[in-house]
Amino acid sequence: MPFIPKRGYDGKTVRLQVAAQTFTKGDACVDNGSGFMSRAAAGENGPNFFIAAETITAAATEADYILFWRTDPSITFEVNTDAAPARTDVGTEADLASATQINPDASADDVFYIEDIVGATTNNKVVGHFVGGTAVA
């Protein structure tokens, strides 16, 4: 499961221009340095992440607009982890493993705060929020 907002996301969306690539609802995205949003990768350290709110394959030319959720700390997301989280990961910050997962064992970038584990640890799902993130205008 990619990043899916659970609480606090009403009215916190924005339309942004995207790079020519496929976006799936729930992908973590960042500015690619040219003013277009691209899917985030492991090692991205933000703080300005956005989450794709729709699925789209952008045209061969950049400049399509899609809807994104902001990632300010008041918005709670449920997301997959790349390994089973431990109870000791609750209350810690983690890194992105990809555009759709966090790495609960990595803390170099500390971009996602883990609030709780969803179900059994073998489900590889946590709930939390982005640290910093995009402010709500």
C-alpha cells in the first residue's frame, strides 16, 4: 500500500505540474529540480513531499497537472514498510525506501514519524506523518 491519508487531509490538496512519468495514487513525490513533481526515491530527504491523489500517466512532454495531498504533520498516513516494523520503531523517525514504502530501520533522513503499527508486525504497515512537510496555505 502506498501512502494513503487517514486523518486531517480534507481541503489539503493542490494541483501541481508533473514530469513525464506514471504516477500512482499514494506515491510520495518531490520536485525534480526543474519545477515538476516526480516520484520520490529512497534517500530523498524532503522536507517538501507531496502524495499523488490520483493515478495518471503523464504525457511525453512535461506539464500535465495532477492533484496532490500536502504532507504537513497534521495529516496522518498509512503506509507499507519494506520490512516488518518492531514495536521499538513506534515513536521514531524513518526514511523512504521508495515512493510507496518507508524503511523503519533507517534514520539517515528522518522524513516520516511512526505513530503506530497497523495490525501484526508481519503486515508491514504503519501509521504516521511526515516530519516537516508542505505547509497548508
